[in-house]
Amino acid sequence: MARDRGQLEADVMRQLWDADRPRTAKEIQAGFGADAPAITTLLTVLDRLRRKGLVNRSDARTNITFSAAQSESDRVVESMLQSLQETGDRQAVLLRFAGDLDSSDAEVLRRALEGRTRRR
Amino acid sequence: MMIIALALASYALIMLLVGPQVLTRGGWRIFRPRLCLTLWYSIFLSGVLAAVGSGAIGIWLGWRIQADQPSYGADLLATTFGFRPTPGLDTVVRVTGIVLGWAALAVAGALISLVATRAGELIGDQRRLRADLDALVARSGYRRELVDGLPVTYIAGRNSIACSLGGLRDGVIVSAAIDLALTAGERRAIIEHERAHQRGAHLIFSRLAVLNRACFPGVRAARELTRATALLIELIADDAAARRCDRTELISALTKLGADGQNATLSLRAERLALAA
């Protein structure tokens, strides 16, 4: 199955964040299993990620390795959001693109959109 | 004076009961979020002012009944409602006035103390969050750029997060998952959404709603105000972002981020923007 560019970049980053040591392009390719992209595609992706600041490339002439430039933040963010959820103040101190909306807000939106679509 | 106090108290009560009834009905509020939020807060703030005014007059009347003149209460009833002053009525009004005055003072004191405590907690949470986010950026930040004067910091992470602290000087934090999944135009749309939150001082509305709910935890109007604020500020920010950048980019960003089905409101927000075009 063909991945889009963003998906391939995200998959490469996942491997690098999970890795306990820097990886060569070959090792990253092997990490994809049967669905592996071509090594040239992978090198292009790694170069793009390096330019974005997400990946570090070793200076070696042979056996070049790649590593995540920064450790991932997910666990820290999750615990931060969780602690705000517990105090009930998240909505009042942090603005998130996804908003602090739940299924009943989705229902309000759905009903309004259905009403508007019916009228059209 | 008593008539004014009663009228203000009645207005506050009517707004408390009628506001949620009117403002939670119909789909208009989804397509006119700014108008709906303005109405919510006009009703809320005028209701609060009316209640404060009524309480202040109540305290003042109680104080005058107690301290000013012995027959002030009976005179007040006589001039307001046409009661004939009698010695028995004078005592009853005097005692009732004193009790009501002190009760109003006690309620006002309790509410001020509650609001001050919750506001203090919110400020503490905000300070902690700012320190946490600074540490997060130092640990996981990998790129920083200025988008039309707004600092945007990208942090390493596989979850899709875009957030800000709401102040005009605060920047926006965007996770790598969004950086990788979206095009530059779509990312810009998200950043404009966050900018709209900051420019619209949306966090102030959220804080007022949270403080109001803390004062009246069981009251439907307070619950509905919190819920309406959370939804309406997102829709207002969507509309503002759609005006500042390409609407299709924002629709596309919302659709992509909502594609995993974990947050149904994202795709519905995209649908609303497409319908409103």
C-alpha cells in the first residue's frame, strides 16, 4: 500500500523515537518489514526530516546513522493534560486546536448541520 | 429603593432561567457563534450586575433599618407598597430587614471568597502550565518560526497537538505529528485558529464560565454557559482563521486531523465551514 509523504515521514520518526540507538537507513528500511519503501525514497525522507530539524545525521563518511533530534513529548504532554483535567481547569488555562469538546457538543453540531442541509 | 432592588433581583432570576432556554435552542448559534457568545455574556454579565445591585441595595436597606431610624422599615413599606405603619409591623419589618441585610452580606462574602480562591487556583495552574510548557519546549522543541509576528514552536511527538496559553505574547505550540501530516497551508490555518483565540481573548470567557460554575455548581445556566463557551469559541476561531487564510486549507486540516475518528467534532467543524462557504 502506498503511503503519502506525511505518513512515511511520521512512520520514520516513530522508528527513530522508539530506537535506543542511532539507526542506518538500511535498518530503518528493515523496520518497515514487507512494506518497505525504496532506500532512495527513505534517504529523501530522512533529508527532509533533517531540514525540518527532527533528525540528526552522523558525520561519518560510511555507515551514516540517523537519530531523532529531540526526545518525544507525548508522555509529558499527556500527564500535563491529565493533571489539568483533574483540577477541572484545562478549559480555563489552555487553548487547544481540538478544543475541549465532547460527544454532546458533537451532537449539537450534527443536529445543526442536518437542519441546515435539509433546508438547502 | 425597594422596588429597584426587587426589579433587579427579578431581572437576574429571569435571565438565569430564560437565558439557557433561549440560547441553547436551534441551529442558528452554530452558524452565528459570535452573536450567540455575545448574547450569552450580555445576559450573564447584566444578570451578575443586577444581582450585585440588588444585593447591595438589600444590604444598604438592612443597615438603614437597623441603624438609621427605628421606623424606617415600616415607612419604607408604607411608601413602597402602601402599608399603613403599625407598631407590630414595624418590629417584623425591622427584624426581617436586619436578617435579610446580614444574609445578603454573608452570601456576598461567601461568593467573593469562592471566586478569589478559584481565581487563585487558576493563576497557579496557569503558572505551572507555563513552566511545564517551557520545560517541554526545552526538551522536545526542534524548530521555531515566526508566522506573521506570532512565535510558533514545534515539539517532537506522535500525537496531534496544537495549543497556546491564550495570551497575546504567548506563542503557539505545534507537535511533529501535525507538522508531518499537514501541508504548509493547512498548518498556517491551524496557527491562524490559535491566533484568533489569542486576539479574541477567548481564555477570559472560559475563565468567567469556570468561575461562574464554581460559584453555582448545580445551576443549569452555569453548566450551559461553560459548555456553550467551549464550543462557541472554537467556532469563532474557525471563522476568523477561515477569513485570514484560505478556507479550504482549514477545512482540509480539520478533515485530516479528524480522520482517525477519535474527535468527531473536528470533521463536523470542517463540514460547518464548508456549508457556511
